[in-house]
Amino acid sequence: MEDFSTRTYGTSGMDNRPLFGETSARDRIINLAVGGFTSLVVLVTVISSFVFPSLPPRPLNVFFAVCILLACGSAIMLIFWYRQGDLEPKFRNLIYYMLVSIVLLCLCANLYFHDVR
């Protein structure tokens, strides 16, 4: 019987190239800056939902923060799949779009929490 370790299933040897090519340092810096900024804004928004306008927190503020965290969950899953190589590079623009939408949603939430008219 044939040894299973020698089967290549149509491939000739191991191919160690990354699926989408090497990422440049510029792309990594942009990803860290955008991700870090978005994370900071979401963190401030979640904390603000519990603290402002007074303690105990308003249920509507907490609900708003939970909705923002749910939107972040889908963006995190897309980022995870993209980094694994399961998504094509064109999905990077969709990820950026979702992060901008989350930041704008956080801006609206903070304006609401702080009762800005």
C-alpha cells in the first residue's frame, strides 16, 4: 500500500508563499493606526454609556453600547478571516468601510450620551 506521507494530491512539494503576498510596513502601520483609533473610540463610548449622564446608567445608553459592540463583532470576524487568508484582498475596503461606520456610530452615541444639541 502506498505511504500516505508521500502523496502530494496534485501539488508538487510545499509552497510557502503567502496567499496574498507580503504586506508592506506601510500597510501594517495603516492597519494598526485605524484599528487602534477605532478600538479607542469604541472603548470610550462603552465607558461613557455607563458613566454619563449619571450613575446608575440609563438602559437606553447601555443598549446603544451593546449595539455598537455587536457591530464590532462582525468587523472583528472579517478581520480575523482576512488575516487567515480566507478572504480576498478586495474585502479590505469593506473592513475599512465598516470601521468608519463604527466610528461614526460611536460619535453619534457620544453626542447622545453627553446631550449635545
